[in-house]
Amino acid sequence: MLSAADVKLKADEDAERLVRDILAESGLPIIGEELGGDAALWESGNEFYWVVDPIDGTYNYLRDQPATCVSIALMRGKEPVIGAIREFAADNTFLGVVDKGVFVNGVTVKPAWATEISQACLMTGFPAAADKSPEALTGFLRDMGRFKKIRMIGSAALAVAYVGVGRADVYYENATNLWDVAAGLALVKAGGGVYTVTETGKRALNFNVRAAGRAEWL
């Protein structure tokens, strides 16, 4: 069920159908934001499957803001294997292949993360399901003081991807969905970063996510 904060467009569903048609050749199951899938694949352990967010940053797309993308991940149980994110407004393609590395527009990238948290850039946001109570916001603001810069761009997939390629250093977001972050987490892991995902219990495949270039920042 959508909340009042959700934005959905026909373009989301049309884009997912197109991606699914292409991925169907692999014969692997698919979980997508718009058309669903078997949430039990997350717990499967060894089964490969695709995770698709056809347009992440839908509100940005609607308002002609540039931070929007197509996000596709290959997962094996709870582990990301490959992540591909197409930032189409900026003509960038981010690719992370675990044990192979990170690539931007086909060029290998070695992430250069900050060495001190006081110099780090945090990517974050407030998805529709996030707790926005005064108590939660007070804790959020207190935590933000540790970082040099804070960025909210309205696309979780791009936010995590920026950490994966070293354009930012840390990503924190609560109550976000697997399709929002799966590809980005593959980039983070492929680049040598770390992450945690904790189930919220709010709905299937909904998590509190932390990703960073350095484990002590999680």
C-alpha cells in the first residue's frame, strides 16, 4: 500500500516491464519495485535473482531534477554480486562486480574515501516509511554533527552508488527497500567498502541500511 509520501508514475511500471523483458533471457527470478517478486529469495541462501528499481528518484524524475536512475542488481540470497546503475540525466553508468572492482562509464575506479569522519560526506534521506517523529529527528540531527557535509539527493540508489565509487563516504537511511539499495551495495562491496542491513519488520524487504568506506563509520 502506498503512503501519502509515495510518488508513482506509469513510467515506473513501463520501465520495469522493459527491464524484465531483457532480464527474462537469464531465466532467473526477478524482484521489482513495481511488479513484485518472491521475497523469500532474500532468505534462500544460494539462489541467484535480479532486483530491479526501474526509476529510483521518481519524484525527481517527475519534477525534472537530475538525481534519478535505473538500478539493477544480481543477488545471491542476501549477498550482492553485481550492481548496475544508470544515472541517465548525467550520462553515467556505475558498475560494481564483487571481487572484480568498480567501474564508471567503463573505466576502473579506486574509491578515495575520507580518512577522518570529520572530513566525510554523508548521503542520507527520508523514505516514505521512515520515522519522522520529533524524537527520531532529534537523534538524526545529533548524529549528523559528526560529518563535514550532508547530502540528500532523493535517490537512495544513487546515494549508495556515490559511496561505492568514492564520491561520498557514508550512507545512512532507515526503512528503505531492497530494490533501492541492492545495486549500490554491490558497488560498495566491490570497491572494498562495508555495509549492514537490518530488517525493520515494517514490511518484507524493508531495511535500515548503513554503508561506508570504513567499518568504524557504520
